Amino acid sequence: MSTRPPTPSRRTLLRAMAALPASAVLLGELPGLAGTALAAAPAGGSATRYTIVPFLNSNDGTVNVYQSDDATDFRLLKSSAYTPPSNRIRDASVFKHTDGYYYLTYTTHTWQDVSTTIGFARSSDRANWTFLYDYTVPITNLSRAWAPEWFVDGDGSVNVIVSCSVAGDEWTFTPYRLKATNSALTAWSSPVALSGIGSNHIDTYIVRTGSKYHAFTKNETTKYIEYATASSLTGTYTISRTGDWAGWGSYREGPSVIQLDNGGWRIFFDGYGDGTYYYSDSYDTFATWSAPTSLPVVSGTARHFTVIKETVSGGPSLAKNVTRSFQSANYSTRYWQSQSSLLNLPVVTASSAAAEKSASTFTVVAGLADANGYSFRDSSGNYLRHWDFRARFDANDGTSTFAKDATFIARTGSSSGAIRWESYNYPGYYLRHYNYQLRVERTAGTDLFRQDSSFVPVGAWG
């Protein structure tokens, strides 16, 4: 497959064509106090739900809504879920307010046009939206107000971080804070620039951990996403990471950061230079990051989105400290079985030997790394874990690495009663059968993968 050369950024195109480039920004996370999403697997009967509301690469007049239980495999909830009564919708940011409604704020015009307003809409179910109003950002000589981003601070205050430019220098953006002055989100404070980030930065996304504010912001000159910290929302911020500090490359924009169930952090960003939407994970509070990976399903379709995380009812539940066998959801005569310490998927029937039935029986226990997760013991007391991505059984050596390798998070399966088992320390990787062997593999976002990674807990064979 051939690769496309990097596409110029918005500012470059704007100056070159007297128009504007690529697209505006967006950010995401649980924009209720950023960083407060529970870093634990959902309890039995509950599920994690991530929601994104992107505009489309092919259409900036409407948005789709997608949802996921693992922040990797997003599935369409509703296409063209919201179309504003006039103008456009780009860079939609979503959060759930204390009144129980979901709110969108978004850029209201195409990148070619003067855009002094940001839009607001509301929904009770994330699928059906009602237009509320367009708000004129009160900045003298304002030219563009782009990529408004919800941020709920520790005191419960609701804020919007928006990138603004003025006439005469319309392609040089500065991040500003607007603070809601009523609970109806219809009145706003005067804009305050985020001190220390300065001009020529766009798509600024804020995460708060403890008393520290972390800003991820695109430098429009270098096209890299930079990193800054401050002790208050409006700064002063200190930019401490520049260039390709995280290994994400340049021509990247629209960063959005959320916390995963295992405590790690995931950033999503738009690789507009190559037409790919990426994600990358950090386990040391943003110091280092995994190699960027293409997001299945929505990459190439979705543009600048924000992510919110919720815990909802209706997730899978499986009793612990009981024995079970696990039946393939799409090969109903085949079951998990330990064979020479490896987990395979042979045919097991009532006439199978007692040893085969015993090897197909497992004790379900609380996850070694997270009690809300699950671990599995075979008849000899060894635990199911992944090693070099192969599923196998080994004695617990008491290390944190083993505990994580042997812990799995229950996700809803492809059919009634089926469960998908996500690796605790490799988010988005699932126990999946291939050639009747069980491995931990990254989700492909396809129906076949979901079926191959779904297993039904049944009464124990042994």
C-alpha cells in the first residue's frame, strides 16, 4: 500500500491559499474533572462506555455517534445523529452534565469562513440532539473561534477551552477559557487566555491529576503536539516537551486524553497528514508513550473528536470462586482446554475422556491485578496468562507483571451470554481463537474478530 505525502496544516494552507487548512480541533476525555474516571475494571453487571461524536472526513455538516467498551473498538450508535439548523458542525466536544443531559459544543463554520461563534446542543440519550444556541465569543476583532472543549474542574465548575484568533492574524490561535456562570450553561465569563501556552498553539486539551493541570497542545509551526503543566487551569503553563518527544510524529492535531480501566492513559489524535486516526498509551503519567496505532473502524472516517468515559449498567457478570467451562461462541462444540500448559480449543463432548473434561474445567477467581477483573486457574492451580501473546498456564510467581498478565476484563460478547476477555495490561487485546489456539490479539473491529473472541461460560465439564 502506498503512503500519502504529509498534507499541509491548516495554517500553511490558509496562508498559501488565502483560505484555511485541514480542520479544526477537538479534544476529549471524561470532561468531568479530567482524570477522575475510575481506574478499575467495571464491577460485575456494569460496563465501561466510551462515547465519541466526530464530524466526518466527507461531511462537516453532521456528526455520527460511536460507542465502545474498551476505547479501541468503536461501533456506530447513530449516523447523522445531529445536524445544526444552520452553518456547520466541526470539532464537537461532548460531556454529561449534572442535570443528566449530554451537551455538545462545536465549531460553527467551515475553515474558509470567519467563525466568531461556538454552537451548543443537548441530548438525553446521545443519539437524538436538540439545538440550543450559538454563542458569540466576546473577543475584540475576533476572526476564528475553533474547537471548543469541555473541561469540568475539581470544584465542579464547567469550562470551555476554545482556540481563538483575531483579524489581521487569523491563523495564529491562542487558547482561552470560558467559564459557565449558571447551571443552565447559557451564560459565560469573559474569555481568559491560558498563560504560558501563548499564541500559535491550537487544539489545547487539558487533563487534571491531583492539583496539576496537564495541557496537550499543537504547535502550529512544527506540527507537533506539545506538553505543558500548570498549577491552575488558566496557568501559568510551562511547556516542557516539544518536537517529537512522544514519538507520535508531526502533522498531528486534535489530542484527546482519557484514563483507561487499568489506570493507564490513552491519547487519541488526528494524523491529518496521512489520513489516519491514532491512539497511544502511557503508564507513567505522560512521560513516555507507546507507538501510535491506527484506531480501527473509525480511522479515515472520523475527524477531531472528544471522548467521554462512563460506567453504565448492563455489563457481563460471572460468579467467582466457582468452576466453569468456556464454550466458543461461534464453534459451539469447542471449549477452552489446557494442553501441555497451552490453552487450545478442541472439541469436547459428553463422551470425552475424564482427563479431557478436567482439562476443560477452570476455577474463576478475582483478578490478581484488579479484583473487579477475572483470573482463571486450571486443575493443577496454575493461572491462565499471556506470554508472547500466547495463552498458557503457569504458576503464580507473585510478581506484578504476572498478576497483570493473568488478569482479564469482562466485556460483552457477540451473542447472548457470551463474554469477551480483554487483557488487563494490553488494552484492546482479547483472548481470541485462531486455528483452535488461544492467543491475545489486538481487536480488528470486525464482526469475525468479535465472534472469535467471544466465549460462553457454561457448567463445568469436570
